[in-house]
Amino acid sequence: MNEIYATSKLALILFTYALAQRLKGTAVTANCLHPGVIKTKLLLAGFGDYPGDTPENGARTSVYL
């Protein structure tokens, strides 16, 4: 599961770069972000008892954007 998850994250980043290139010269901006390692059920299921930050701290960048 870890490799599949990492590959899907990379695919989203590459998609965002490609979209940004297509939108160059327009008033639209494409962004992607990584909230960091957040202590969620997904983290627990995929990585076990791996240390992570709180969901509140992980959401700060998304809320800011």
C-alpha cells in the first residue's frame, strides 16, 4: 500500500505541473500542496504507529490557501 500511495501522490504533483503549463499566460493558477505527515486513520492503516502531526496543524496550509 505504501508504494501505491506514494505513486498516487506523485501522479497528482505531475498532473498539477502539466496543468500549470497549459494554463500559463491565463489568469488561472494551478497549485498542489502536501500537508505533511498527519496522524489519521489512513496513516495508521498504511504505516502503523508512525508519528504524525495533528489534523488541525495539517489543515493550516489548506485553510490558508
